[in-house]
Amino acid sequence: MTEHQRPRAFATSRLEEADGEGLNPTTNRTMGEIIASRFSRRDFLRGSLAATAIAATVSPAALMLADEAKAQGTGGSRFAFKEVEAGVDQTHHVAEGYDADVLLRWGDPLFSDSPKFDPTAQTPEAQARQFGYNNDYVGFIPLEEGSSTHGLLVVNHVILH
């Protein structure tokens, strides 16, 4: 590389572009079909009318006063840490006095024969042997009552490809 060339960053948009159309390989209905069967056009209009009526009867001033009253409450927060400034950078920011460690990352091997991770050339077979991505829940279930060191780590992955 010459001094004027910059290393090319991996564009996550390449993954999104390669995502393709959703696939439901089962005979189960999709979430959209379930919602459509549950809510008719009339239900949608009824809900919209109710939301409009609430918005019309609750003035913005009342909402602002409620926020001020809540902010002036005497109870205070149960959380006693200094707020972390919002932002996006290369560092994982954690509140003072707390720590965070990476336990597993997308592509980390789950088995001794797991293939090397390559985010630009993933296959279903490779991903089946690597830790996934796009999870919306992580939970710890103690195997011994009250244990914080011996248990199961449960992860729910939202999208399975």
C-alpha cells in the first residue's frame, strides 16, 4: 500500500444487500399473515380513532407538566451510576464502576471443527457451527440455586438464515 492509499473498511451494507427476501421454509404463517388475520381494517380505524381522541383531549401542556412533576419527584432513581454519554465510536462505553467483557462475537467458533469466520462469504453450513448475530435476548440460568458462576447462557437469535 502506498502512503496515499487507505485500507478499505468492511461495509456492513454489503451484508444487508445480500440479505435477500425473507424465507419461510415451513407451513407456518408469517408474522405479517398472523397480524393481518387478527386485525381487520375496522379494528385499525377504531384504534386510530381512539388514539386521535386521546391526543385531542390531553394537551401538550399537561404532558409537559407531568414530565416536570416526575423530574421533581422525591424518590430519585434506584440506579446510582453516572450516565454514559451517548455516541458511536470504536469503544464500548460502560458506566463508571461497571465493566463489560466480550464473551462471544458473531462468527466465533462453537466447535473444534468450526470453519474460519469470513463475513463476506458465509454459508448456512459455516454459520451453523459459529455463533450467530442479531440477537435480542441474552439470559443466564443458574444450574445450582443462587449460583452466579455455574449456569446456562441462553441467547435468542432473531433472524435465522
